[in-house]
Amino acid sequence: MDSAKRTVLITAHTGREPAVDSARLVIQRFIEEGFTVRVMAPEAEEIGVPGIDVVPGNPAAAEDAEVLIVLGGDGTLLRAAELARPAGTPLLGVNLGHVGFLAEAEMADLAEAVDRVVTGRYTVEERMTIDVKVRANGEVLASTWALNEASVEKRDRMLEVVAEIDGRPLSRWGCDGVICATPTGSTAYAFSAGGPVVWPEVEALLLVPNSAHALFARPLVVSPRSTLAVELLPGTPGGVLWCDGRRRIDLPPGVRVEVRRAELPVRLARLHDADTTGAPFTDRLVAKFDLPVQGWRGRVRGYAAGR
């Protein structure tokens, strides 16, 4: 594949020396292959490799880039998603953190991941995102979005909230908060709060009460066409809204947080082969959560396919 005019954007967690070292190796390889390599200004100074295009750290950095390669953990990838989403640029995460659920490759796979990009042997999948609005008396006070979740949380004391689905009240809870998540976010905060794991290709929204003092406080999986809402009752203490753990909005008593599916997805580069769709996520669960699978023998030989 001709790489003469191909461009990649590389971002790294520069607070970690392994990420900086890896970025230098990756940049050098892409330059040798004839790629234009972009690095954002704050990181370029830390990485210190000649021959790169230094660009401002804003969404324009990802425009016309073939891939945005992220060297770090899930937090670094969520930061990179803010750049890649408006441009529609696929993210390829290389995990240098702890769990790294959003990453496609581990540190040991770095050379193979670069080879796959150079030769074009990767696929791109779209992940659902959510639009989030905060309203007071019908007026929009703030708007944002999330890839993983929008989390309404207490500040000091328990919140009193009413949850709503599609314009109808569901239940009132005294709780630490309520998490509205995507399938991608089902393995993040929502999972820690007792929510289910949802496979990424399933189109759905999750509503997960967090430490609710109530008999009915089970996590819910609803239609991707639904609108979720969480109302803070007027007498409750104020709360805070976190989106992907990065964007914060203070919530005074009486406000309403509305969550619905967004039109603009986040695109992720995947290195698995097209004919193995579905299997990698199961393998990812086993690896990331260290699940016991000893004793598994697989399908018995001769068992009819599809049965």
C-alpha cells in the first residue's frame, strides 16, 4: 500500500516514561515508512523526535489523519476521543495502563499494531455515544457528550432523584447517584456499580442506580431510541455530572439531566480479522478480568455447525 501521503496522529501519556519511549519508536517507524506524523505541541516537546509535524492540541489535529494512535490507558484514550470524534478519525489504543479495556493492543503487540496500520490490515468499528443535556425549567443550562457514561453523583450527602424513561417516571431513589451508560461504558463505572456487561455490537442504553436505598433499584437495559432522564428533587443537595470522568458540570437542586443516543459515534480501529467478529470481546473479558476458563473443551468434534 502506498503510504506517501498517509498521515497518522500520535498521542501519549507523557507522564509515563514507557509511553514516551514507545511514542519515539512508533514515530520513527512511521517516518521510515514515509508517513506524515503529527504530534500535538505539548507532547512534542516531551517526546523530542525530529521530523514530525507539531500541531495544536485541538480537534483540528485529527482532521485528515488515517488513524490516531493512543499510547496509554483508558483515560488517555478518552481524552483522544475528544479530538478524534469530530473528525471521524479511528482510534487505535495501545494499553500502557492497568485494565485498558478500550485499547486494541498491549505493549507486547506494539510492533504488530504498527505493521497492521502500515499495511492497512485493520478494520474500523463505530461505538455509540450519548448526548447529555442539563435543563432547569425547560432551559438548557449545559450540553456535552460521552462515550462511556454520564454519571449523576452526590457531592456530600445522598441525592434524592426521580428516574424517567421516555417521558414516564420510573422510580424515586435516595442514592449516591445514577449512571447512564453505553455498551462501551458497560465495563467501566456502570460495571463497578453492579450493571451488566453488554457486548459492543448490541445497541442499547443502560441506566444503573448507584447505591440506591430502595427495593427496586436494579440496572436496566433499554432501547437505543429511548431518552433517559434523572431529576434532582428540589429539596435534595446539589450534585455533579461527570461525563467519561473528564467533563464536569455542577448540578443545583431541581435540575434535570437528559441522555439520549448521539448521532456522531466514536470510531475504533480493530486489528482482529473480519471473520472473527464477536470472539475478540469474549477473549477481552477473559483477559482483562482474569476469568477462570480452565476445563473448557470447546465444541465437540462432529457437532453440526450452527446448532
